[in-house]
Amino acid sequence: ESLDKGLEKSKTSFFSKLSKAVAGKTKVDDGVLDNLEEILISSDVGVNTTLKIIERIEERVAKDKYLGTDELNKILREEIAALLAETNVGNETDFVIPTDKKPYIIMVVGVNGVGKTTTIGKLAAQFTKNGKKVVLGAADTFRAAAIDQLQVWADRVGVPIVRQEMGSDPASVAFDTLKSAVSQNADVVIIDTAGRLHNKVNLMNELTKIKRVMQKVVVDAPHEVLLVLDGSTGQNAFEQAKQFTKATEVTSLAVTKLDGTAKGGVVIGISDQFQIPVKYIGVGEKIDDLQVFNKIEFVDSFFN
Ligand code: GDP
């Protein structure tokens, strides 16, 4: 229910455009396909993924020359679900973490302003709600505000945070955080990192160093590298995904701000282009406004 509410804008705009594109038509012809291509691109699905979808629809049109426009919805829905299925388990409904890693270590990356801190706070709240002991690490030491903001979330959720002064070595903060988490027998560690993209080599070096130092405490750390992307920024989100996947091995995605955008298509394009599962979606600023991404619900919210 809240997913539908959160994604209302994407839904309305995708749907009203699609309905207009097929209005008065009884079969899917080149005109409909051209329109569909435009709609998908303007919904930020991305050019490559759009072309892939169009190609798949064309194949089906070729098979059935009189493919009706009524069926277009159904087929589109199937093809989009299939694309998402290639990268997403998509059947998770709760904030579960693997129990064979204790503590389970999540390193969070992303540029400033995308909702990184908020997502960490929301995740901490969900894991705590599920009875997990969470420790936060403020390894974005580049900005004082980042540390303070993470502290605000830690206080709000009631979880411990490990921090040092601004300007201190992020790897040292990460090291301390893991030490502390292990000694407290914590279940989950969430490490915030600085998201400076202006210098790719620095970014890569910094993330590599953080990982290496964490591995002195827990050999296979981090267990997850979660990239946070702002879903309302369309092509910027694609570009950031490209940069971060070059700098480090990103294993999952959180796409934020899908409540305030008509561009939810970015979820489809990014998971397809980068073959990384979208694990969480942000649908508001409040503590509960984070959802486990579920491909069935997502596709339904687009097409129902
Ligand atoms: P950071 O710099 O990446 O750590 O970003 P913040 O977590 O500070 O978030 C930046 C702004 O985006 C804040 O005003 C947040 O409240 C807001 N924000 C984060 N996630 C969402 C979301 O899913 N929806 C909306 N509408 N706002 C969000």
C-alpha cells in the first residue's frame, strides 16, 4: 500500500503516457513502438535497456502480427519483470541479513546528498526492529556534518556509533568500528564512507584502504558494498553507478527519493545495465520510508 503511494508519481506518469500512446489504436504498430521507446527513455529506463525492451516487444509483434494494444501492458510487464529477475532475487519482503556472518558488515558508498546517511539510519532502525544489534561507523570523516548527521540517526534509533574527529583516517574509523562491534557481539555493522567522486583514483584508493584495514579485524569484510543512488537524478544516477562500480566491487543498490519523482524507471535501467540487484528503495524522509525492493510489487505499481 505504501509502495503504491510512494511510487504514485512514476506510476501516473508512465501510465498516462502509455495510455495516450495506444489511444485509438487496436494493434501495436511502429508508431506505438516509437512512442513506447520515447516513454521508456523519458522515464529514465536508459537507452540501452529501453532498446532491449523494444527489441523484445518487436520480436513478439513479429510473431503475432495483430498483437493488440491491450496485450502490450501484459507483455511489457513480463519483459520488465524478466529484466529485473536477471539481477534481483526480488522475493524478499523483510529486512533480513545473513546469519552466517556475525557481524554482517555493510560498507555504504555514494555521493553526498543522495540520501546515504538517511538510508543508513533507516536500515539501522529496521534491523534493530528485527532484534539485531547494530553498530554504525562514521567513516565519512571528510565533512563534520556527515559525522554529526550520522550521530543524530544513531541517537534516534538508539544504536552505538563509532566516530573520530573530522579529517581523521576513514580506515582507522572503520577498523575501530569493527573492533567495537566484534567485542559487543553485534549482528550488523554499517559503515558510512565519503562520496567524493571528483578524483576517481583517490576514491578507489580510499575504499580499497578501508576494506583492507577492515579485513585485519574480519577477514572477509565487507560482506556487502551498498551503493546509494538518488532515483530522482536520472542520468546522474547512471553515471555515479558507472564510477563507483569502477572504483570498487558494488554488490547491492539502494535507490532513494522514488517518492518525489516521475522517474522510477531508473530502477529498471540501472539494475539491468550494471547487473547489480536493487535491494532497497527510499520513498520518503521518515524513518520507515525505506522498503525492501520487491520486483513483483514494483512492476505491479507500474502497471496496475
Ligand atoms: P547524504 O549526504 O547522502 O548522506 O544524504 P542525506 O541522507 O543527508 O539526505 C539528503 C536529503 O535527502 C535529506 O533531506 C533527506 O531527508 C532526503 N532523503 C533521503 N532519502 C530520501 C527519500 O527516499 N525520499 C525523500 N523524499 N527524501 C529523501
